[in-house]
Amino acid sequence: MRFDTTVVAGPCIASGTLRALAVTSAQRWASLPGAPSVSESGAAGDEVMSWQAIFAPAGTPVPIVQRLHAEIARILANPTVQDRLDNLGMQGADMTLPQIGAFQRTDVAEWAAPNKAAGIRFDRSDMRHCVDVPADAAPARRSAR
């Protein structure tokens, strides 16, 4: 069994070389109508979603961050872009800047215990340029043993 994004696995599923057992979201994806959600499969609460966001370096002037946010939101609202994202098994989220920050902090906090239990540690050396990154917040990397 393998967990992967629909961006990666989608073409293999479409060609028949892979079979999707379920999607790890609470609802089915339009691009994989035959794959039940984990909730439908009896694992409600075990949803796992990948997400992407665009961050600016610390110290970026607020008007520039606001302009980037507005332009990205405008692009994501374009029906052609929405269709393309949907075909990739992705969807844009209409979040304010504070909502994006809160979402990131919540997601990182939810993964802290499983990461610790698995011996996964975060190397902050590549995050020195990021805005508002708490000491325990960032993508994890498996530690070398």
C-alpha cells in the first residue's frame, strides 16, 4: 500500500496501473469518483491532506504581502485554474493571511506527537528566512541514525 498525492498517482490510476483504495480526505474527490473517502471506509478522523502555501521572507513589507495574496487569490478564483486544480485532485482555499498562519500552526501541532514518536526531528537550518516559524513548527525530516 502507498500513500501519494493525486498529482503523482493520478496518471497511474487513470491508466489502470494503480488502483485507488481510498482518498485520505473527509469527502470524495471529483477527480477520483470511484475512490471512497477514509471516512466512508470506516476511518473517520484519520484524514490526511497535503497542502501548499506561498510564504514571503521575513521583513517583506505588508503591502507587498497583501498584494501577493490578492493576486494569488484572483488567480485561484479563475475557473480555468479551478478546473485544472480539480483535475489534479487539488483545490484552492480562500483564506485570509491570519487564517493561513493559524492553519499552518494547527497542522504542525497536530503532527508534533506522531513525529516525535517516530523519531523524526526538524532541522531548522533551512528556515532562518521564514516568517513566524515557532521553534516546534516546520516540516519534519527523519533523523539520521
